Amino acid sequence: MYHSRLLSLSLLPAVSYTQLAPIDVREATISSLHGSLYSRLTTCRDIVSAFVARIERFNPSINAIIALNPDALEIADGLDEALSRGNTTGPLFCIPILLKDNYDALPMPTTGGCLALNASKPTHDSPTVAALRRAGAVILGKSNLHELALEGLSVSSLGGQTLNPYDFARTPGGSSGGTGAAIAASFAVFGTGTDTVNSLRSPASANSLFSFRPTRGLISRAGVVPISYTQDTVGAIGRSVVDIATALTVMAGVGYDPADNVTSAIPPSVAGADYTSFLAPGTPTSLNGTRIGVLEGFFNRTSSNETDPVNQAMDHVIVMLRSQGATVINITDTSTYNATAISAQMDVQQLEYREMLSAYLSSPNLTGIHPATMPELYHTKHEFVVSPAQYSYVETALRSSTANSSYSARQTLIANLTRALHATIVSNRLDCLIYPEQKNLVVPVGSPSQSGRNGILAALTGSPVITVPVGFSPSTASAPIGIPIGMEILGLPWTEGPLLRLAQGFDDRLHARRMPVTNGLNATVEVTSAYTEIPHITPLKNIPSVYPLGVY
């Protein structure tokens, strides 16, 4: 079966090894792991083994991981050897990370969660993956996603349904939901995602995490399964502001990439920036004197069990801001700032999808048996998990392109929206705009779509956004500590550093991040002996019946 071919992982040679001491990787950060590693309290193999043990123990509960990297332990051993020689260069030295399974990374297939791509293997790493490796990161494996990143429910024909670690009856957001669920459950220190409309920010919000969607052009998108030239970005999801700032520094360090010409827009003032320099860990960041805009059109003020917790969490943030000396300005222009209307009138992904995906699939950088074009992909006899809302999406994309007359009209509307957004920020002298990532709680498993999300504004305008946790809903029988709620912090292009500083200021006062407790996810996992091989991980095939396996 294809599952065993994809997920069977090669054995590594046994390594003489003595574990120094148990290591607790729950809520681990780059700093905490480096502290243990550089003081010789642990080894890189210990660290990697501890994360793999958590994946073995808890992945069957949330189904976040598609495949593990069979080279992970060998890489860890190499880093331990480097450490013994005092060679510990790289801000991510021995930091275990996960990749959304639409990033090209050797030696694993790049599947997009799609059965038809289970044998599609890249010939080299994407530029961002190569940068992460050069910085010392250990890539543990690939996380599940909504099939081909086309929705926010995180269910795929290859990986099945990923569950929210805070409430197994809910989705984890998406499309980068496997990464969000895995990082919330401490399967790695941080993970990568992609974002065409909401896909980095939705899982961060739904899993009490931080993420960044960078300014369009700051990070190369080459070597990542594409959807939209206009809207696609790549980024990271983590448990702390400092960690995502470090990830941003490394990923943006690629700089100009001729394989993604939008990177030619990077201004000299931010080229090679160290985004951690904007942060001062341990020192509360002052919010006094800041000017914060609140987009009223991005709230659902209709009272319900799904909307009230979001509104209450945001109201608490606004009260906190005023108490800290910030000026809060309500932006009441709901005709310009209406996420539903913006999406309906301006979203261009359906018009760009066929051309972008066909170019990726036909690239000589892919080997293995796989469809060579987007139409061929959807006309194979493989099964796809497609929610009802996606049928019309795919049908439109199969017959549409950038040659459609509506494409240039939509691009004009996008340009107008971008100018209006910049004018709102500049005329009100704002440091940022804030709003809930999702107007309602993340939806239950089996819902037809991930409704109520607000990511389209940044996706179309190419604006940078930092997502931060701001609270939880009341607890229920299935959600023992409640369901996470997140907020977006949006700024002008190339202001990632100041936005990260603001995010730290919010987090210094809210301290909203909590780890999940469902099914013992907050428990320690004992590593009784050293791994000599990466274990076999089999995702659950938990696919809600509302999503029939369709054949195009």
C-alpha cells in the first residue's frame, strides 16, 4: 500500500550512546534547549529523541504528523560531534522543527496531503528549508495540512483529519493545522506553514500560538507547493515571540531569490535584519503612547456561544491597552473593511491556481511518479478530500486563468484596497491595526468550512501580520481549559520588527498561552533508552463522513 511506502522509514545504524539525564521538552524554547545543550546537561540526540517520544505517544490522539525524517537522529549525532569540537554556530543549532508538507525537503516526499502526490520527491530543499538547515535546525518531519492547502479544516486524503489538541471535537484551523496542532502539543520547537488567505494565522489562533505572515516578498516562496502568486506567503508558528522572531530572521535571510522575483522588492533597510534585536526578553515592552486601530468591521457582534468568547477576549485586550497608556482608535469604516465582501470581490487564487500549480508540478526539480499539471492532478484516479465549498473552487480553477477579464479588475480592486489600508494607518498615525483572527471559535470537525476568518485583508494587500494568543473560551466537557482565541496585529509593509515588539508587549501583559491538557497532552514522556532508528508513525485515517472521498 502507498501508506507503507510513504511512511516506512529507513533504519539508522546503531550509535554508541549513553543518555545523560531525562529532558522535558514540554513548552521548550530555543533558549531553554540551548541552555541545557551548551551546559552539557543533555545532548542533541537526547533532545531529538525526547521530541520523537512525544510524537510517538501523542500523535495518535491528534493526527498531526504525516511522516518523520529518517535522517533526524543521524543529523543529531553530527551536531553532537560538532558540539564536542566547540563548533556550535547557527541560531537554530540542534533545534527540532517541523515542516508543513508542502515544503520541498530531502529526503521526504512533498505531498500537500494529497494521495496523488505521495511519490513526488524533490531533488533539493526549498531555499527556506536550506536556510533553516544552515542555521542548525533538525527537521523532524512533515505535518498534515488541509489537502493542497485549499481550506482551513486540515483534513487530507493522505493524512486524514487533524484534531485540535485543546478540543478533539474541533478542527485545528488551517490549512497549516498539522503544524499548529503539533507545536501546541510540543512535538517540535516551531514549525513552518504557508498562508494564502489565513493558513498561518488560523492555526496559531486556534492553538494558542504565535505566528508571522511576512510582508509579501520578504521570504522566498520557491520550492513550496503554490496556489497564488499574489496571495501566497511562507512563515512560521511557535510558542513564543522570540522563537518566531528567530525563525523569521533565518527564513528572511535567503534575501533576493531569482526563483521568486517578488523578493526583488526587499528594501536595503531590512535586508539581513535580525528580528530578535527588536525584542528585550525579561523586560516588559512599554505600550504607553502607542496608537492602536481596531477594525470594527472584523467583529461579529451577534451574541452566541461561538462569538461571545472572541468578543470578550478582544474587549479585555482593549481595556488592557488603555490601562497601559495606549490610545485605541476605532476604525468604523465597515464598507472598506468587511472580510466577507473583500474575499468575494478581490480574491484571485482561483484565477492563479492552475498556472501556479502546473508550473510547480512540471518542474524538473520533482522526481517520482506524479501528475505533471494541475488538470492532470485532478483528473487522476486518486481520491481527494474536498469539502463542499471546494468543489466549485476547483471547477472554477480548472477553467480559469489570469487571462480572464475579471483578473485585471480584481487586481485593480486589490491596489485600491492596499492604498486605502495604508491611508487608514498613516492618517490615524497608527502603530498597527488589531482584530480577532476569527470572529467565532474555530469550527467543529465536520463543518463545511472554516467560517468567520479575517485573514483576507493581509493576504491581498501583502501586509505583515503577527498573530498572538489573547484568551480562551469557557471550559466544556470536550475542552477542559477552553478553546484558544487569537488576534492579528497588522502593520505597514516591512515593519515586522516593530510588530514583533508590539506582540511582545501584548504577551508581557496577557500571558495567554497555555498548553493543552486533553488526553494527557500536558504530561511528561519518559525516554527510557536511546533511539537507534526513527520509529514508524502512522497517521489516523479519521475523515468525517461529510467529506466524501471524491474522484475528479
